[in-house]
Amino acid sequence: MIGRLRGVLLEKQPPLLLIDVQGVGYEVQAPMTTFYRLPELGAEVALHTHFAVSETSQQLFGFADQRDRQLFRSLIKVNGVGPKMALGILSGMEADDVARCVMENNVLALVKVPGVGKKTAERLIVEMRDRLKDWNMPAAAAHMAQTDGAAAADRNGMIEEAEGALIALGYKPTEAAKVIAGILREQDVVRSEELIRLALRSMVPV
């Protein structure tokens, strides 16, 4: 198993790198989060690697940070997520951001990554939640995640309360959800009472 490479960076053409290690050129695939941290061509580079062997190929993946490799290895254990998709996820988001999305059940953020659909995002969250329970984000990021998570919970509670009130008044659930979503796109509402009042103003009486 090749766990680490250290050599001269000869080529970098996303997602491929070519690294000269004592005269041997290693082709390595890396996410864009690693590309952003690479030195200029001809400089020395060190990468943490993951060697993947299948029936049809042997691939070497490289990461500037051990945490990126750790998350990559967790991602490829998810049903339906192969190395290519895992590389794409780490190209679209930093490892801590992916972990935060999993912890906060943030499907919407995950589906913004090319190639990740809603079902895949939901499966990622379900299967990776336990694997990432010991994931240590930087203190500032962890605090931000807790704050954002609390805000999201308050907002979701407000929406549920407003929708429930409208449904109790006789409006269809789909109609109530659509009107409330439209209001929140245009205005920053923080209280369910205000949201209900605005929704009633814009809806046709039942």
C-alpha cells in the first residue's frame, strides 16, 4: 500500500498530477481542494495517498491533508459512491464543509455538488453520520456549525408552524408551502406570526 508520496511535481492537469519520486513518475488523481494548495511545477510536493485496486484498474489518489484522505475513504464506503464521485465531492467542498453538511442534515448544500443527486445526498448523510461523529472541526468552525444549526432549527420550526396554521384554516399543504417559500425568498422573516400574516395577505380566501 502506498500511503504517502514525496517528490518533484512535474505536471498538474486536473484531476491528474505527475510526481517524480527518485526517477519514477507516479500518476496521481487529486481533488481541486488539493490543487489549490500545490506549489509551482518543479517544486517538491508531499501528498497523503490512497491506492485503489479494482478488476479493471489501479488508481492512486493524493491529498494535501490527511483529513481530506480520511473523508475520501469514508465517502467511498457509502453505497453508490465510488472514487470518482468522492473526488468530485472533495473538489466542490472542503472536508470540514462536507462533515458539517452531514452533521446538519443539509441535503440542499450537498446536491449543489455536480453529480450528487438528492437520493445520493440523503444516503451520504445517513451512512456517514456515525463515521463522522468523532470528526473534529476547528473550534471556530464547530461553533459556527452549532450556531447555524440552531438558526436552521428555529427557521424550520417557524415554517412548520406557519404551514400548520394555514392548513388548519383550510388551505392545501402544497399551496401553503409554496406561498411561504415565496415570502421567505423575498423577505427576512423571523417570527411565525409575521409569516402567517404575510401568507394570509397573499393567498386567496378559502
